[in-house]
Amino acid sequence: MVKKGAAIFEEVIQDKSNQLARVHAIVGLSQLARMDDMSFADALVPLLKDSDAEIKAQAAKWIGDIKYGKAGSELIAGLKDQNPRVRFFFSRSLGKDCECGCYSAFDHTFGRKQG
């Protein structure tokens, strides 16, 4: 039953005609990952490069909330996004589960010198 639900969420995520449904699918996959199997969050990583800024922001938010540790390089790359809301959620997620060398990325992104 869980896998069937995940498959439906993954299908909804691909339908770019309904942003709100996509956000709900992101939340659903995140909850499945949190409660059952973290691999359900694998489908969220490609959304970090989506053309819709809100989808990128929500994917980053939930990746951070569930402490999914496999998206560090994608989150670091997103710190240069044009949209401030996207940058906020990417940096927030990195701060929640920072096992990817993100402190140097923060320093570089926010102009702080190390030392």
C-alpha cells in the first residue's frame, strides 16, 4: 500500500499543470520517507532543479525537515539560485543536516572569510 501511494505521489510531482498538487505530493513523499523508508525521498532530489521556484523551495524544505542526507551537493548548488525564498530553504536544509561540507559553502555564498 505504501509503495502504491508513493507511486501516485511521484506521478503527481511530474504534472507541472498543478503546483498545489505537486506541493502536496512533496509533503506526502516526505512523510512516507520519515515514517517508512528514507528512499522515498530520492524522488525529491530532482525537484531541487525544477523550473518552478516554489517546487524547489518546498523540496528543499522537506528534505531538510526529514534530514535526508543525500542531497548536499544539490543543496549547495541551490544557494546561488536567483530566488531568495529558494536560497532560504536550501540554506535552512543544509543547516538542519550539515554533513556535506556546507559550512565552507555558507562562507563562500554569504561572503564571510574563513579563519
